[in-house]
Amino acid sequence: MAGQRIKANKKFMVLSAIGIFMVADHHTFTALNLFGDFIPYNSFFMPMFVFISGYFNKVDPDTALLPYTRKKIKSLLLPYVIISALVLIIQLLMNLFKTGTFEPLPSGYLLYMLERIVTSGSPFALVTPMWFVITLFALLLVYAFLKKLLGRIWNSYVMFAVFCALHLATVYLAKMFASESIHWFLLPLKVLFFLPFLELGIIYRDRLEKKHSKLEGGWKIVILAVLLVINMIRTMYLPMAYDVAFDSIDELAGFTSPFIITPLISSVVGIAFWLTIADLIESPVAKSKFINFMSCNTFWIMGLHITFYNIFNCILMLICKVISPLPFFSVETFQETEWYFWEISPNIKLAYLIIGILGPLGCKWIYDSLCGLIKKRNRNTEKNE
């Protein structure tokens, strides 16, 4: 991990590492499910990533929009394209391995992928979590434009209230209409859905963080207990306990609660809970190189963890074909879907989770090492000349 950027803000280093761990864990259908029975992952973790982005967002009325846009293209869209292209090649190779025949992309498939990029946000199954990158890019540009337009009269609390109203209207529309009906409006609606959490991150940074951080540990534990009780009471008034969550946010679907305010409350409760956890454990893990490395490379984990789940399945399939069939491993089911998990034991999910995190981080470590060697070689060449 030599040369790896060291994050100065340890609390948000921990929070982003927790967030990306939850993404990978959620896509194993919860190997560990950290407090998930009380605060389900899908009730807050994507709004929490927006909250983190808001915390570090520094746009103001004087921000030049064109350079800002170029910066976001470089930091978000360019890695999105590179990782998606890499995973597409891997998927084609895995399909060759799974079926024994090479099947070229069907006619019109590239156009179909482009359509999915600008609607749901992910072009194909293995990069499903990458939908968030497209939404975040659009969200940051919209917010920067609004700040440029209204910055002189901007009041964070007023704008937060306005954004909450737009968020509630979005949830109402999503509940009223099937995702197919709003297909071409998914991206702008997702921007409206996430706007309050971006502003909330800024409010926390500017107005609330010092008060929150100064609280003694006992009071922070009280906050955690109160938040858990709030969610417990909420589940008593909902038809089903999991109604506090919302699945398939990339398609603006899965709002099963009868109340349109549920996603907003769930997100705030979840963010506050894990932000307080991060504040409590900041000191013990502040010097962890692994947590820092994980936090610095959430993009790689988000883009590649499902691919590594499937690479693991390919290894299991190879064992079945070459050595001996593995109990409860269905080669046929794996050939049909990218979301297959070996069903030998619930504990096997932990293996997928570890591989889904360490695999992408290993790739990034190799990439960093090669870049370091190339830079060192170039410097030596320049000195010799």
C-alpha cells in the first residue's frame, strides 16, 4: 500500500469503509448483516454515500461550472467507463467459460446499454451497483448549478426543506407509477430523491459536526439506543418490518411503505446511527492502513465485487467439471444468472463477501504497484539522461 493516499478525516474514512462493506454484504444477501435486523442496509446506505459526498462538497456561487464539470467527468465518469469496459470483457470471457461457446453481443446491445446508462444507470448485471455513479454525477452537477444560480440567497435549512419536499414528491410518483412508466425520467427523479441528503451532509459539516463530536461517549450510546427504539416503534406501525427499507432504488421501485415520508426518515435514522458509530470507533481504527485503503478505493469495490463473486463461482464450476461435483452447487443455475451463490451453507456467504472486498482491493494494489514501478523507472531514465 506504499504511496496510498492517507485520509485526514478519520471519521468519514471509517464511515465510507462501513458503507462500501454494506454494499458488498447486501449483494451476498447479507452474510453478516450488521444491525440489519434493526436498521436494514437498504433503508439508508445509498443516501449515506450522498451524505458523505455532500460533506466534502465545496461548491459555492463562485465555482466555475465548466472546470467543475471536467473534474467530475475525470473523477466519476472516466473510471465508470473504464471499469464497465473491463467488466464487460470479463463477462464475455466468463460466458465463454460457462457455455463453452463465444457469443458476440447481439445486434443493438450497445444501444441498449447506452439506454440503461442514462436511465437505470448500469449497462449490465455485473456492474449493477455502478448505477450510483451516474446518479451522483448528475446530482453534483445539478446542485452546483443551483448553488451558482441561487447562491447569493442560499440558506441551507430552507433549501433542505425544499429538497425534502421534492424528495417526497418523487417517492409519491414512484409509488403511483410503475418503473416502466417513468423509465426515461429515472435519472432526474433520482436526483430529486437524493438532493436532501447532499444538503444534509453540508449542514452537518457546517453546523452540527462540532456539537456531535464533542458529545461524551455515553451520550453517543444514548443516541444509538434512541435511534434503534425509533426504528422499532416505526416497524410496529408499518404492515411489515422491512417496509422501513426501499429496494431497487436504481429503478425507483420497492417503496412498500404506505407512507411517502418513510424513505426520508429511514435514511436520516440510518445515517445518524452509523455516523455516531463511526465517531465512536474513529480513534481505535484511525491508524488502520487497511480501512484507509478500503475507504480510498470504494469505487473499485463497488464496480468489481459482483464480478469477483462470479469469478469464485467459475472456480467452483471448474472444480465440478475437472475434479468432482460439489454438493449443492448448481452449474446449470450459475450458467443462467450472475446472482447465483453456492447453497452448501449460509456461512459460505462470508467467503463471497471476503472475496468481493479483497479481490477488487488486490487489483487496485497491483495497479498501484505497477504505476509506482513505471514512475520509478521513468525517474531513473530521466536521471541517466
